[in-house]
Amino acid sequence: MRTFVAATVAATLIATSALAAVTVSPLPSGKPAGVKKAQDADNTVWWVVGLGAVAAGVGLVASGNTTVVTTTTK
């Protein structure tokens, strides 16, 4: 488990550094900014994936290994 967490953290740090290296330039004059395209995007797939992830998380938490200890007194 410790190895998995270390690998995940390392991958996140590398990906963050790679994405931060992208240079952002101002929009060219006279060209559309792409707002209409962003507004037209259909996000249904992302909603379904998000709801599935939440449902899977709730299912994992609900089905966790619970130990029931019964004691008897005499």
C-alpha cells in the first residue's frame, strides 16, 4: 500500500510539473475565444462517470470488512 501511495504521489507531482510548463499566451486579436464551443460541450458523460465513482466509493465503504465481536458473560 505504501508503494502504491508513493507511486501515485510521484506521478501527480510529475504531471503537475509538466502541465505547469505550458506557456499561456494572450488570445490573438480578431479571433474567437472559443466560448461558444465550451458552452456547447455535452458534459453528460462526465456526470455519469462522476456519479459512478461516487456510487463505487459508497459501495466500498458500505461493504468494508466489519468484524462483529460477540461476548457472553456467565
